[in-house]
Amino acid sequence: MSSLPSRDDIRLALADALRSRVVGPDADTKLAMLNDASEPGWFAEDRPIRRVHADASMFIGGMRAILLQSLHPLAMAGVAQHSDYRNDPWGRLQRTADFLAATSFGSDRVAQQAVDRVLSVHTRVHGTAADGRAYSAQDPHLLLWVHVVEIDSFLHVHQLFGESPLDQDGRDAYVEDTAVIARKLGIPSPPTSEKELQDQLRSFRPELASTRNSRDAAKYLLLQPPLSLPERVPYSLIATAAIATLPRWARADLRLLWLPLTERFALRPMGAVITRTIRWAIGDGKLDATAD
């Protein structure tokens, strides 16, 4: 007669699932590279960027960023024409996790290699959007859009679900830390404080639009991901929590239902539960232990 799985068995199974889907099969190799203390990294151990990017809430923040970024027609055109998100919905989260881990926790060499890979990919991402406008992933303006949405999402979700939310000085310092990476990616004037971050986000609002591409992407990512049932459960929980953190205007543009009572008493509490579950699965709440 087989025995029931123990708490540790469940925990290891969940951690392995997160590692394989968000990081990939070479998680241990990546972790060894990040833990190489022979070279300094871009950020000291006490910097806020390490605190935010090591927290389990990053899973939800990454999904929120993907949904928001789709509302810029030119950015979405690049995704639609040059990515395989329909066949690999975890892939973009995985690539984001790799990049953030390398630049936040890796040595100078590892961090610069990650930036160089992104810059190389950007040279191949260009084309024409459905409205006839040309786009390029090397465009500093589009790079800024992607950056501010990611940083706003990671910070916003960390404040909601993170183990140790930041005070105002910490939030400003986090945005300042991320500006170091942004400049290396070719963004000339990234925000360096929370206020500048919010101001720059607002400046993009006139450029945003609900398009067929953005709505289809949201529908596909949230309702029709090509995943097995065991994979779909954690994916769907993360996606649902991400929806609950979106601004109301973004929810309207993406045609995602907004129910105030459900938000308050179900979806946002679900985000806290999911984050605690991930933190429990990986031991200390740090993604760099298993998922970075």
C-alpha cells in the first residue's frame, strides 16, 4: 500500500514545476552561474532591486507586465510577428526571469552577457504594424514603454503581495536601480524615482489602444493556453491574480471583466495565497533559489 505524499514531497514537486516552466531544464546551471562570487555584480546585496526581484510575487508581476505591454500597438505588433507566445505561453515569463536574474544577481560578466543577448535579438525585431506604422525593438521610445511597464508591475505587485514591501525611499531606490539596466539597453532617460515612473507611464496613455492583437493575446494567454492540466492550474492562478492588479482602464481595453466585490474579496486575496504558496514551495521566498 503506497503512502500519501508528505509535505516535503508536495513542496519539492511544486518547486520543480515552477523551475521547469519558468526557468527551464537547466535551472541548476543558471543558479550556479548566479552564485559565482568571484566577480562583483551590478548591485550590492542590500539594494532594493535584489529584494524585489527575489520575491515570489515576481511571477504575478511578470504576467501583469505582459498584459499591459500589449496595449501599445507597436509593441504588440512586435510580439505578434516575432514571438511564439501562442505555442509557448510560459516562454516570455521564462525569458524575463532569466534576464532579471542575470542582471540583478549575476556577476558583471553574466549581467552584460544577458544585456548583449537582448540587444542582439532586438536587431531582428522590426516590421510594420497593422495600422501601417513601422516599428523596431531598437526604438528607445518603445524600449522605454516596455521598461516602465515592467518596473511598475514588479513594484506594484511587490507592494501588494511581497514579503517585505518597500517604504518610499526604498521604492525610489528600486526605480533608480532598474535605471542602470535600462540605460545599458539603450534607454537614454529612464525614470529614477517612483514619481518619475508614474509620470512616464501616464505620458504613454495617448499612444495606447485596444486592438484586435491585444485582445486576442489576452484571451489566448488567459483562457486558451496550450498547457496540460497540471501546468494550467498554477498558470491560471497566476494569470487571475495578475488581472486583479491591472488598472481599471487597462481591464476595459483588454475586455477583461471588472467586479469590485470579486476583486476585493476573491481575486486579490488569491494573489496573496498564490504568492505564499510559491514562497512555501521554494523555501525562503527567493526566486533566485529555484526560479532565477
